[in-house]
Amino acid sequence: MRTTPAHGRVDTPNGSDLNVRSGPSTTYRVVGTVRDGSVQPLRCRTNGSSVHGNERWYKLPHHRGYVSAHYVHAFRTVPWCRILGS
């Protein structure tokens, strides 16, 4: 069963673009960017490396990447990402 993804607004310092990474950490490679102020669909949330004290990351469905929740204000609760094989 498919559900409508949650959404969130990107809010970065100085209006800069937000890096989309291949995994939930700043050590993963950058696979794209999203613009400050844009509203993005959020597939799910997971924990990863800490960004300014926030370890939460959101997976984006269209980029197949992750953004730090420190820079995204979700409009509603985002479901946890499912772990394959569990």
C-alpha cells in the first residue's frame, strides 16, 4: 500500500542550496542539491551523523538520497525508514 509522502520546507543559512547525500551522513558523497525555501517530499526518516546536534536525516524519494533534518522543517510526522531483512 502506498501512502502520500510527508513534506518539509528547506531552510538553510544564507539561502544556500542544501546538499543531498547518498547516505545519512556528511561523509557520504553529494548526489544533488535542493533549493532553500523549496518544499520537498520526505519518504522516511532515519538516524545518521550529527549536524549541529541533530542526528535525524530524511530520505528524498526523487533524488534517492538523504538530507539533514537540521535544515528541513517537516509539516507532519515522517515515518521511520524500514530496514530491509527485518
